[in-house]
Amino acid sequence: MLKAVDVYSGSPRSFATQEGTDITIVKATQGTYYVNPECDKDYQAAKKAGKLLGIYHYAGGGDAVAEADCFYNNTKNYVGEAVPALDWESYQNSKFGKDLNWCRKFVDRYHELTGVWCLIYVQQSAIAQVANCAKDCGLWVAWYANMNWTSWTLPAANFNIAPWPTYTIWQFTGGDMDRNVVNTTREGWKKLAKPNVDVKVTAKPVITETKPRPEVKKWVDDLGDVWYSEKGTFVTGGAINLRYGARTSSKIIAQLPAGTEVKYDAYSRHGGYVWIRQPRSNGYGYLVCRAGNEPWGTFK
């Protein structure tokens, strides 16, 4: 297996050339209105460092064909060299959970333009939304054992990815950085970037862990959101609102400045965000630690 990092404009530039990694996947575009100003800088740095390359488009929920055209028009010089991917998440995506044909329209259009099939990035719980792409597109699945996993040691995992028989990429951390394992060889990755080429991946990925982990306690709150028990410390990367509830509409307790250390005891992924819960003397406070695929701080 290969190691990959994915980066966006808010990532440290050093992530693009991270020592010990094989692949750098760079955010290129979002919707039809955004081009990552750091895209080519990260791309060229990674290329110079000898990394294999990937690029991705973050779905905005607009016209799927127009978004595919935007992705192509702004990355056409990378076609044939970088593996393309479509990032399907709820944050800033008006069609998430509503249009099950959106991704299919996007990848069909991109294939029409380039002859290359995109990978599909999606959280494991939302795979059903993109299932009609399984015949042609590789799966880039996000599934985290917990939010403060900060090593390249793979956690024990047994999650369902049907209708895909196996993943092409598994993103298994999203706290300090996005770590991914890629289920093919260097030559296989290069072939994925070329037009109309089928690449075989391992039928049964080997998932190992140095130490067994206890079963994680989880529960559903009154609003229907699933929470997972986990103790850790989050350091805010910028000003973040601490709220009385895990909703952006919840009343604000205080605005925490950058560099604030927050001890938390649980986390939940819902509404396009990852929320953490802070125990307080008179109850709990809640804050966002990640929006979509962009972390708002680090874990320690």
C-alpha cells in the first residue's frame, strides 16, 4: 500500500512534500466559483519532490456538468499525470443527501472531456449517495477510528463499503492532517490518471494495528446525532465559537481565540461538521473542529 496526504489552501505548505509519503492530492476547485490559489504551488512542489499526484474538486451542489467543466478547465494541464477525484460532502453542498444522480452526472461529464474516471471521496456513512458510480469510479472512503489518531499506524476497522468490493483510498485520520492509504502500486496509481484504463486493487486489504483498541462507546442525542466517547485536547487554529449546543444556530457561550486548548470527552460528525464536546462545571460546551474536509485546528 502507498501513503497519501490530501491538502487544501489552509494546509501547511510542507504537507505537500511530507517526508515518508508517496502521493500528494491537491484541492483544485469548488463549485464553479473557487480555484485554490495554492493549488499549482503545492502541485509543483510535490512533483519536484518526486511524489505521485492527484487533484480533487469539492462539490458545491450547483449544475454538475458546469462544475465538471470548471474542474477540467482549471486543471487540464494535469490530465494524464494526476489522478482526479470528486469530493462529495455535506458542507457547502446544497445537493448532499438530495440528488443521488449528481455525482454520476459529474463523473460522466469529466470522462467525456478527458477519458479519465474520477475517484469518489465520501464518508463511509454516505456511500449509498454515490453508489451508482461504483461501476466506473474508484472509492476514496473516509472512516476514522477517532479524531485524535495521529500516526500512520492503521486502526482496526471493519466497515461496509458496498457496492464497492474494495476501496482505492482509505482516509483514516482527519485531525492534525489527512492521512490516507492507497490500495494499489505506484504503477497502478499512474494508470488511474490515464484515459480508459482499468486498474486492479487488492481484493482484501490488509488492515493491521499494533495494539488492540477497546470498543468505543456511542449514543444518539435528543436531536438524533450520533456521539462517540473520546477524551483528548483540541487546539484551535483560529477564532472558533463555543456554543451551548452542537448546532451553528445554538447560542454562543464565548469566542475562543486561536491557540486555545480545549479538553473534550466526545465527538460527533453531522451537518457537514465534526463537533467536539467540552465538559464544563455547569454542563457542556460544543465547538466545531472540522468543516467538511478542512480542519479548524490540531489535536494533541
